[in-house]
Amino acid sequence: MSQSNLLALVVEDDNSWQQILSEILSDFGLTVSVASNLDEATRFLRSEPHRIAIVDLSLSPNDHNNYDGLRVLDAVRRLDPNCKTILLTGFATVELAVTALTDYGAFTFLRKESFHRGQFRDIVNRVLASAPQQSANASSTPAADSASRSGSATGRIMVEKVLIVDDDAGWRSILEELLTDGGFQVRACASFGEAMGYMRRERFSLAVVDLSLKGAVALNLEAPSETSNQEGYQLLESTRSAGIPTIVVSGTAEPQEIQRIYAEHAISAYIEKQTFDRMAFRHAVEDARISLQAMSELNALTDREREVLDLLAQGLTNKEIAEKLFITTNTVKRHLKAIFEKLDVHTRSAATAKVAGGV
């Protein structure tokens, strides 16, 4: 399909990179404009709408402290909001890249030192295949959004999305096949930048993360081992903050390190690639899915109902719960009735099991 009526903008001060990016974008049939600084980029953005913009973070030669690229991202957001941006950089820390994704609306970011034409082409393909912002909004209705968030009458999320982050194409293929067979809609990517881009745009029920991602940038964190890759750990922090149950599938297998990951990142499961078993992986996915459903149900409880349920899980009787909360036993019974209905259970032990599953 010809893209000849669509415009692309390259904002880059290095002639070699201008050539490389323009060549690839032209292969898609895009008409490419090139700017080498913020002022030129702003003029292009004011003149015509663009479908995609590739923006270098630093637009001043050899100045690692120049972040004019972020100002370009801001200009795109204001002047050409349907233009998708890709941040290209040789200097960014993970924190700065996350800022570009979350605060400046970048689609994703790529590092020059690990730039790969095939990966870049895949990203451009995804941008061109995605609907412009207004079309995407028009096709979504409040009712549809509500249904997507709340799920079916049984409490199961209607369309569960899973994020796979692994830089090995073979492993991505294996995991994608297993999760697609499990009824998930899969988003598979190879880098921290792509993963953060997906997490900014979509809601996920599960994440499967490899800790050893190539081309990591250094973070000011205490490394657990000499060979550890900090991008994987940063992703675990991000999925935990977003409330996404996460399974680690990794080649790192030292017992102390695995214990630390469970303790610090609250992952759902850790599966070693060296001893990977498809059935064990499927069980881990189902356990994470059940845990997510339990958490969703528990979120439907009021604060008082949750207090009652927590005390019930500690083995207290109705009378003891009433004394603890300074309420009557009849009030406790009413709360328990509401709890049982919301959790779709009929016994105290079943309700207690929901608490264990949702923690």
C-alpha cells in the first residue's frame, strides 16, 4: 500500500543518521523532510501534518546535555498531535527515556548504539498500521471502554492482553504461541523502550519479562551481580507500579538472586530458561490470571468490608470481629453477606481463600 501522501519528519543534526533514516522511511513510500534543529523542526510541524517523526534527543554536536529533542517532542504534541514520534538517542538514561514516553508522548525510543534496521522497520510498520489519534478515539465508545475494563459478568476480563519483553526472537515466538493458545492478546517486544511505549498506551493483564535485555543503559542502582542487566529490573519496577502481575522467564538462575527478585519485585513466578517446561509455564500463567481476578474482586469491596474480610481471614469469629471494629454482630453478618455476593462465594473458607489469592 502506497504511503506517498503521508509525510515523515527526521529531526537529526548528524548527516549520516539523516541519510540512514531518510532512506528507510522513503522505502515505505513516505515523503521525508529533514530538520537539524528545533527551529527548523517547528517550521515543518507548523506547515503540514506528519504521520511519523524520528527525533534525536541531542541536537547539538557532542553536547550530551542538550535535550532539544524533548522540546521537539513537545512541539509535535502541540502542533501536530496525530504525528507519532520515535526518540532516537545515544545519551539517554532510562529515567530520561521514560520521561519522553510518559510526559512527552513518544511512541517508543531507540538507542543509536544498538540501532537495528529490521527493528526500526518493524516499529515504523506498527506506526503506519495504527489509526491516527482522532480515528482511534472515534472508534471507541464509553460503553466499549467500560466493558473492556470491567469484564464479563463472571468477572473474567473480556480481552486479556499480555506483554512479552524478550530480546531473543526465538523465545518471543515460543512465549507468544503459548500465550495466544491461552486466549491472550499478545504484544511482543524486544526492548525496554518498546515495552514502556506499550504500557503507556495499553492496559495489560500480565507481563512476561526476560531480565537480560541487550543494549541496557546504566542506572544508578546497586547491581545484584556483575552480569545483571538493569533494564529488566527497571521493567519489574514499572510493572509492579502499574499493578501488572509479572512472570520472569530468564537465564539468570542463581538462587540468591531469584529470592531477591521475589522479595523486592513481588513477581508472580520465576521460570528458568535452562529448564523451561511448557506445562509449568501454562500453570504459572493461570495462577497469575487467578490472582489478578481475585485482586479485581477484592477491589470491589468497601473499606469496611475489606476490614471484616481481613479479620475473617485471621480466623476471628463474628463476635470477635464485632468487638474489634466496635460494631454489632448483625452488622458483621450484613457485611459478610455483601462480601460473599461480591466475591461469588458461599463459605467463610472460600472467602478467606480469595484473600490469599489476591495478596
